[in-house]
Amino acid sequence: MILMEEAKLALLSFWVILDFFFNLLIFLPVAIVLDFGNLEPFHMLTWKQFGLIVSKGLLDNVLSDYLQVKATQLTSTTVATAGLSIQVPIAAVVDSFTGRAPHRLEYLGAAAVMFGFVGINIPSDAFDHPQETAPEQDAKNAILTAEIELGREIVL
């Protein structure tokens, strides 16, 4: 039996390997064609530009993949994926602050996304049973305590 930590490590390793091969098989040939075709000469890059590109790739791709896997482990795939959709309302708010206010329909779409995210996080049994008031719960606790003190068998 695989321990839970080993299973988490295996899942994370899978995503790292998948990203590596995806970049190696798809983006490297494109970069080689661009370089040899003199469409994008990479020999003109400075070390500072190269460092910025690598650090952006690490922060943008590797970190986001890691956080997506961690969110999936801590919640569920549905909640983690729905959490990604919160980027839409956040982008609308940021665009509003930067002077590029979205159209009203985009605000409506952002509100729908937020409503869906809140709705997906409500437990499925939240509305099944009416909530007991505090006096009713206190009365039940008193009865259970009395039955325990008398040594009776408690059937719930």
C-alpha cells in the first residue's frame, strides 16, 4: 500500500514530468524553427532577459501547477477547478481600478461566476434538516446526560 505522502509526491511528479515533456516536444521545436529562420534570434538575449524569462516561467507555470495540485488534494477537483474561475471576477475588478471598466454584461458574468463558486462550496446536506434551536439542543443534551448517569443504553 502506498502511503499518502508518497501518493501526493507521485501526483506532483506526474505533473512535473508532463509539463517537461510538453515543453520539450512542442515548444522546443518551435523555438528552434524561430531561431534558425531568423524570425526570433535568441542569440541576442542578454543574461538579464534570459533570467527574467526563466523566473517568469517558474513563477507562472510551475507555481500555478503546484498550487492547482495542492488545491485538488486539499479540496476536490471540482472545487479546485471552480476556484480557477474566480480569475474572471478578479480581472473585472482590477480592470475597473485601472481605468478600463468592463461592459455591464461582463459584470453580470463575473457575478454569475462568483454565485456559482459560492454555490458549489455549500455542503449538499446544508438545507436537508431544519436546524435545532439552542433550547431544543440544550434539552436533548440534558436528557442524554441524565440517561448516561442512570446507566441506560442510549439509542439515537
